[in-house]
Amino acid sequence: MPTLSIDLYWSFRSPYSYLATGRIVAMEAEYDLDVVVRPVLPLAVRSDDFFDRVNPLWPRYLIRDIARIAEYHGIDLGWPRPDPVVQGVEDGRLRTAAEQPHAHRLTRLGVAAARRGRGLAFLDEVSRLIWNGKVDGWDQGSHLAEASARAGLALAEIEAEVAADASGFDAAIEANQGDLEAAGHWGVPTCVFQGEPFFGQDRLDLLLWRLQQHGLERRRDAAR
């Protein structure tokens, strides 16, 4: 049976992406599955009018929901310091700043990691650094370099790669965003298998069920 493959559309600002990542890592380790990492910019950056369209009740519900999911799965969680998306309040509503250094840097690095075959490991390590609530200034000092090293990457090397072709990396990110929408969704995390999208950390069981319908097998090492 050939190895099955899924595309993973994922954002560094999405708490739901973070909350799903460990289970996706475990799924790839247990099953003969190839997870193709397709990083996208946060929705607040992709969509200029995001906060004009969202229900005012949504932010409070989001905080409650991610806290209980983290508690249920035993995952450390705290809002990032700094937030990967630069925002401010204007006219009583959150507004996304025009300049987004963290979001662009992280997403480009995610693409670079994916090109080197370390995409999922990079998402796992860096998202835990950003979202586990234990680090102030994840973007300062050696934090990001150490997380990259745990993922099997040298941060200086992939940053140099990005700097040499920033427009090419941005084109790859745009292509990911276009492919996500073409697959039938706009949010993250979304896993796509044979054109079928599975949106949200709460759809991973359904994804596994669909993969098993198509012959997904446990890896020999995992089965022993």
C-alpha cells in the first residue's frame, strides 16, 4: 500500500493550529502518512476586514474554548508574548497593523522548513515556544534558534535562504492560501486529503477515519 499524503494548512497565530499539531505529529509517527506542510498567513493579516465581520462575542468564546481544549488534552497554553499579529484598538475595535514583521517572518520560515522536509517538526517546536505560555519574548535571544535546532534546522541558514528570495517565499505563501480556498475552506488548521477538507482541531478523528477507509496502515515500528 503506498504512503498516503495530506496537505496541512496552518498558521502561527492560530491557537487551534497549535492545539492540533501534537496530535498530527503523533498521527504521522504512528501511521504510514506524509504530512505536507503548507503555512499560510494569519486570517487577520490575509483579510483586511476580518474584525469588521466577526461577531463581537467571538473573542470571549475563543479564549474559553481554547482553554478547555488545552485542559482536556493536557497541553500548556498561554497567549503569545508578543502576539504574532501586531494589532491595536481603533474606534472600539481591533485593527491589524499594516506592518506584520512576526507573521511574515514566521510564515516564510515555515515554508523554508517545509522545503527541507522538516516542516511539521518546525511547526511543532515553534508553536510550543510561542503558545505554551512560559516564554516572554519568544522572538528575542536564542529562543527561536533553539526551537529550530530541536526541529533539526539551523535558524541562521533558513533565515538566509528567506532573505535571499523573500518575494519567492511570499509567492509560495500566496499559493498555499489560494490552494486552501480552492480546497473549500479559508481557516486553519485545515487538512486536505484527496481534495476533501477537514477544518479544525476537532476534525482529526474524522480525518483518520477517512484515511483508514483508503487503506492507511500503521508503521511497522509503531505496530511493534
